[in-house]
Amino acid sequence: MHSTRLALLYVASALLFPGVAAAQAPISVPTEPPPPPRIYPAPTNLKVLPKTMTGQQVHDLMEHWADALGAHCNACHTADPKNIAPNGRPRLNFADDAKPEKATARLMFSMTEQINRDYLAKVDNSGAPVNCGTCHRGHLGPEPFTAPPEDQPARPK
């Protein structure tokens, strides 16, 4: 209501005092309130992640993994044809273990945790921990490493 009054005052002042109103910046009137923050349900099928993680924490971690792999959620999670979203497409069933890629993701997570815990933690000044992006660098299948030809000089350190 307050923003409507301000808008009417601006229009009235522009009609009565055109020179003064032109010097003032227009008042922006918000059209709609921002949407409420999304609430992520508690995860129900955690096998390698800590069972104490919240839905928001799991969602944030999954977004990080998706970015590191250059993938989308449906790379590991199956669509549920019985659960249709407002956009007409099936929602994903995050608890379902049908896709083998989900088992691979769990295995890869366990591997990086073991590398960080059992190896890198024992090396002084080892730097950043290993994560999905260390090898994948934005590709679902990591790009194979090819050593530079021997006739090229080594990169400076």
C-alpha cells in the first residue's frame, strides 16, 4: 500500500511540477515478493555421507559434485514417472539406487575421503584436499592425461 501511494505522489508531482519531477529518479515499485527459500527434505538413503547431514547440506554437496563433474542430477538419480512436477516432467527419486552411476559416485566419494585421510593428511603442506574436480575437471568421465612430448621444456615451478 505504501509503495502505491509513493507511485501516485510521483505521478501527481510530475503533472503539477514537470521540471522538478524530471530531475528526480523514478521510484521502483516491487511487483511481487521474492519466493520463499526452498526447503530440502531430510535425506533418507545416505550410505557413505554422514547420516546427520541435513537436506540443505546434501543438496549443496550434490551441487558441488554436479559442477565438478559437469553433470546434472539425473546422471545419478532416476526419474519417478509417478511423481510429476508442476512443469509436467517427472521428479527425481533421490533415494532410489537403481542407477549404477550412484554406486560409482559413492565409491568415488569414499576413495577421495580415503586419499585425503590416509595419504594427504600425512604429507606436510600437501595443499588442497582431493575432490571430484581434481580429476574430473568438469567432465563426467575424466579426460585422460597425456604427458607433453619430451622435446618440450618442463613447466616452471
